[in-house]
Amino acid sequence: MSLLEIRNLDAFYGDFQALFGLDFDLDEHETVAAIGANGAGKTTLLRAITGMVEATSDALDYRGDSIQSREAADIVALGIAMVPEGRRLFPSLSVEENLVIGGYSGRPGGWSLDRVYELFPALRNRRSVPGTALSGGEQQMTAIGRALMSNPELILFDELSLGLAPVVVGEIYEVLPAIKAEGTAMVVVEQDINRALEVADRVYCLQEGRLALTGAPASLTRDRIAAAYFGT
């Protein structure tokens, strides 16, 4: 049984349909990358999983149970956390306060403030600094740490590299193996194809809200990926 199973998913923003009949699976401890151009439906997929957009009924199962129409807080309590595009920290709160909020569900597990500071040593010295005073990289670290504080079984990363310098992107991606080593499954939404292929066990390429290509990175040629990515 898959950890996450999505069948024939349609998703909408009001009258606008953003996903069309999408099938998607994720196994325990697996890392899956969702790639595609702007507007392909990658972020909408994550928002559908977390109950943030209108989606077709009975299309999403987590550990064999439907999570359709669940409240976002309930989905976090089940073990699904998200690192949103743009980080979306609470600007009036310090780094540590943002992290502590991530653990509000009380879900048990191995992640704690000390563990997050071990993963991101730069945050320990910035723990009292407000979110507005952080660099983009520090904000991303804080957003990841906040998600980890909920002790997720599945973590969703939306555009990890967006707006960050290449050296900072490298630092962020270096921590993903440590997160995976804890047994955490991951969905990585990414426009940077090379970064996505480096970390993924499988890749889904979306194009205009539809699945254009899927497979293990080693089985997909760059020409096939480019054709699926750009719809050529």
C-alpha cells in the first residue's frame, strides 16, 4: 500500500480548473520530485494534498484512508507537513517562535528544537531574530525547521530553490538526505530539473495541469524530460 495515493484528481480555483485527472503515488521513505514550468500545476498538487484547494472527492488517500475535505490542521496531525513557496514565516515572531509553532499539533517524534539547530547551525545564533531580519536562505531553513517540528512522515517542499543564490540552494539540498534518513517521505516541487533529479527516486513532470511524464530519473532521457516539461 502506498503512503499517499492520488487517483483522477481534478482541482479548482473557483471556476478555473488547475489539475485534470492526475494520478500520483508515493511510497514510504520515498522522495518524489514534481517538475514543470510555471503554471504546470505543481503547487496546486501540494495544496490539494494539504486541503487548501477545492478537489474532486475521494481522490486522495493517505495510509489507505481518505483525507479529502479534512481540515489543514487535521492533515498536519496525520503526519503531513508543507514548506510553502515563499517560506511564509510569521514576520512578527522570532526564529525560535516560528519553530515552536510548527510543533503545535503535539505529534510525537524525534524532531525537537535542538535537532533542528543541529541540522541548521546558523539558526541557533539567530534564534531571537525576527523573521523579517533573516536572509532568504535563513528564512528557508526556518521554514523547513518549522515543518520538521511537526514530526511529519511526509514533508512537501514547494519551490525549494526559488529566489535563493546557488550556494544557498546547495546548502539547503545538502540537508535533504539527513531528513530522508529519518524515514521521512518527501515530495519536492522544483523548477530546477537538475536539482530535482539529484534527490528523487521518481519524477513526475506536469504540463498544463496534466501528467506528462513519470519514471525513475535513470530511465528518463533529457530529451524526454524537456519534451514533457515544455510540451514540445
